[in-house]
Amino acid sequence: MAVNRSRRLRKKLHLDEFQEFGFSVAWSFPAGTDTATIDKTVDDFISEVIEPQGLAYDGSGYLQWEGLICLQKTGKCTDDHRTAVSQWLSAKGLENIRVTELFDVWWD
């Protein structure tokens, strides 16, 4: 049975037009990669892929990184976003790249 909720409640619960889809990403740097290279690669990742597409990345790591990617504003990531992230990481020679399917970042 469908529940009729007010716009205010849908926004508070992140439902319907306020639903947000994102995806998880993980990758590894080759063993022995120096800290300067890791820092530059992550900075480039954010400035070349994340920010130009209006995405946000929350993650951490050293040789092995993982995190969540979603839009900076309320909305839904697309398969194009997933592809862009995956291709960029592959082009930089990173290893063990994993990009999940899209999921609801508030409820899944």
C-alpha cells in the first residue's frame, strides 16, 4: 500500500524526488608507491574527475583506498559517473579497482 507523505517528510526521509543514489569505489596503489605519488594521484582524482562532474568523494586509505561517491547536491549518480571514475582509475595504472552498482546512500 502506497504511503502518502508530505513534501517536507519526503525530504527529511530522503525519499522519492529527494532520493540520493551513489556508489562505492575501491582501488590499490602498486606496492612501494611513495607518499608524494599517492597524494598527487588522489588530488588529481578529485580535481579531474570528482569536482568537474559535481560529485563528492568521502574515503581514505594509503596503498589501498575505498570510499563513497555521490552528488554534491541532492540527486542521483548515473552509470556515466561510474564509468568515468573506473576509466580514470584504470588509466592511471591503479590496481584492484572495484566500482559497485548504484545504491540509495541513505537506505541501502
